[in-house]
Amino acid sequence: MAVSSPDLKAFLLATPFFGGLSDASLDLLISMMVERRFGAGSTIVTEGEPGRSMFVVHSGQLIVSKLGEAGRSIFMSTLEAGDFFGEMTLIEMQNRSATVVAESETVLYELTAKNLYIYYKADIHAYVIVMQNINRELCRRLRRADGRIAELIARTDG
């Protein structure tokens, strides 16, 4: 179902994805999102599958994992309200890089690549802000990953 609610708008404004958008631009983007509900244990996306949308977590807790050697699932991170995932497929149009599973009842808001393109055509300035917000979050994640890699190397060198 399409989204429209003052409470949802306030929630989304507090997330890093929507920072800096005007009211009109935010309203347009919100109108393009679809609410998705998942039960505990539901797989939202699977590593390797095609992906053409991203999700903003409204409520619930999710686990992100990747497949390691011999198909072993490796925990990567936890997602909760305000986080978003799936944005990489919108930027690079590659398959999903990880699996995301709902650990509890979860409400997500989905934005498809098609709707993001419509948004680009309708409001290029706001689109650039959204892309900057996504890129900032990707940089934060890369810094965290760099830190984790450095810690792992330090443990094996020690």
C-alpha cells in the first residue's frame, strides 16, 4: 500500500536517508514508497538474487548475513528502526550482496529503482540529495568495515 502519514513523515525525516529534503520533495518520495510487513524469521532479500529496490526499517529488528566458505552463514550486522538496506542495488544494479532476515515482526518501506528514476525526473535537486545521503551512509559502513578488518588483522598478527 502507498504511504501517507504525518507520523511516518516525522519518522522518515529523522533517518539519514531523508535528511535535507524539502517538504514537497519528501512528500513526493513518501508517496512512491510501499509498506511491507514481515513476520519473525521471514527472509526479506537473499544474497545473489536480483534486486531492484531498497528498504527503510520502520520497526523490528533484522539480521544481515553473507555466505562464507562451504555455504556457512556469517553474521554481518543488525538493522533496526531508521536503518536502510538494499540501496547498493539501486546504485550499481548488481545482485543482492547479503541476506536480510527479520528477527522480529518488521515493518519496512520499499522504494523501487523505477520509482527512484521517476523521482529523478520529477525533482533532480532532491534526487541528488538522496544520492548524497545514500553515499554518506555507504561511507560510514565502509569505515566500520575497515575498522573491523583492521581488528581482525591485528588479532592474527598479535
